[in-house]
Amino acid sequence: MSLRRDRLRELRQKKGLTQEELAERLHLGRRQIHRYEKGLSEPSGDVVSRIAVEFNVSTDYLLGLTSEIIQRLDELQPEEIKLVYAFRRRDLTGITEIFARRWQIRPYSGRKED
């Protein structure tokens, strides 16, 4: 399975890192990121994992198995985690309550007000 070169380049540029800076952060040779981005070399599973941690994305995203950038839940605030779980449960009431608390508004009840 091959690393998506375009995604590596996009994530690196979005974070404002040069190829050399990213290589240093990942403890790689200074030209290695260039080789990955040009398709001249493929990273090991360990390196793909380290890249995923560096950019807070899944390895599936880096390998092109999904198009969604999935952040690790431990990087989210407690309220954001509750929102993710409510969304996964399709809990519209829970989602609206979280938004209502966040923006100090009354939750939507579904009833028409007079």
C-alpha cells in the first residue's frame, strides 16, 4: 500500500513546514520527505504512523483508504468529544443540547411557538 504523496505534501505545507523540517521532526534523513513526495521511496509502516501522529490524521487517510481527515479524540476538548459521540449515535437531542449550552440558546423543541 502506497502513501498518498499529495496528502503528505498538502499536510506539510498546511502546517508551514519545509521538507527538511518535517524530516527532522520525524527523525529521518533530510532528503527523505522529498523522496516520499516524489514517489521515489515508500515509507515503512512505522514512518507512516509517525507522520499520522505529527499531522494528527489517521494512517488510513495517508494511505488513501479514506478521504476524511480523522483527528484523534484525545486531542479534542471534552465538549467536542461529547458532540462526536452524539453525532455517531445520531442523537439530535444531544447535539442540540451541546450547541445550546455552547451558545447559551434554548434547544430546539420541534414545537412551533405562538
